[in-house]
Amino acid sequence: MTAGIDPAEALDFASRLAVEAGGIISAHFGQVLEVRHKGTVDLVTDADLASEKAILAAITARYPGHHIISEESHTGTVSEATCRWVVDPLDGTTNFVHGLPLFAVSIALQIDGRTEVGVVYNPAQNELYAARSGAGATLNGEPIHVSATDALQEALFVTGFPYSRDDVFQRSFDLWHEFYNRCQGGRRLGAAALDCCYVAAGRFDFFYEAALKPWDICAGDLICREAGGRTSDWSDEALPFDGSRVLMSNGHLHEAALEVLGGAALEG
């Protein structure tokens, strides 16, 4: 028990909730009725809002004293709380809008600032990634582990680019070019929560990105670490909760990736 909460029970609850929210999203997939812009290219749909409504209602009913940070409503605060849920009701909204089956529900539980439970569910592929602190990570109930790749020239990496069309956006392409020259290949999938989990499952060898948000990476961070991976910021300090300057790797390539990222003058 942690803070009066059974993490195993919380993981089961979060897993069932993510699958339920995934069903709501799936019902909208291919027939989005309304798309709104939070920024020039940052989108929100009726599916995001319906998924979030269901998740927040379920958490509030089950754990009425807990804080919640969620992408669309920003319920709660970023300040430390004893028990805090971090929710992305639909990560990869642009993919979703365009009919690409690369999107997910992400739910994490933090207790005293430490992530204890993390779940990421892609309903289009029926893949449920889950982890509990100290208990390993799973994909649809089966254990997963990071890759054994130990050379950049053999590595497949994944990244993303900021929504803002500013200097950070422009310089992020220079960083992409640097890694692409050194690695076997690179990808940009458009769903950070899945990027984290694909590193955990050994599909990618490392993932880096700047200017993310807590709900993008909170669950995925735990899943990656519990699968044997390593996470940090670009200076090898603790992974920032705010999602800025994220690096997740199989561990073997972390130092090599840090050497490249350490020379990047990116803010955010």
C-alpha cells in the first residue's frame, strides 16, 4: 500500500479505464464530427472531449480526493499533490483526424511526485501497455523489454517536432539531420505516448523530443523504465515532469544520444 492505495488495484483500474476510453475513441474513428484548433496546427475533436469526460468522471468517482491533470480541461494543477492522475484522453489527435491508426489513451498515477502506475492503450491495434513501479512492463499482459542495440549506426530512433513554428521548431530539424546521419533510420509517428512504449517494447532504440507536456510522457516514462530502459533530460538529469527535452532509450545508447543532444541549443 502507498498513501492508502494499492498500486496493483490502481493499475487494474487504469487499464480497464483506458480500454473503456479507447472504445469511445474508436466509435468516433473515421467519422469525426467536429475539429477545433487549439493553435495553428494543434487540434482537439469531440472524441478527445468524450474520452476525457469518461476518464475524469471515473477517477473522480473512484478516488474523489485525488488531483487530476488532463490535456483538454487542465483539471488540477502541476504542483505536487499526494495523489495525482496525469491523463491524455487522445494522444495523436492529428493522426486520428486523418484516419491513421496511431493514437492512444494515456493514464498515469503519481503518488508523492513518483509515478507508480502507467497505462497506454492504442485501440486501433488493441495494444495495452502497462506498468507498475517495481513490477515490470507488459504489452497485453506479456512482459516486454527494451532492445539490445548498442551502436547508433544500428539504431532506429523516433522523435517529434513542436507545434510552434519558431526557432525551436526550425532547429529541431537540424537535430533530426544529425541523428539521421548517425543512425540506421528515424521515424516520426505523431504520438509521443506510443513512441515511449515502442522503445519499451524494443521496436525503437531511443526516443527524444523537446516541448512536450506531462500527459504526453508520464505513463510512457514508467513503462519504458520498467521495461529496462533509461530516461532523462538532455543533460542526463531527471526526466522533467513538464515534458521538455525528453530522452528515452534502451540504456545502451543513452550516452551516445546524450552526446548529440547535449550540443543542441533548443529551449522548451
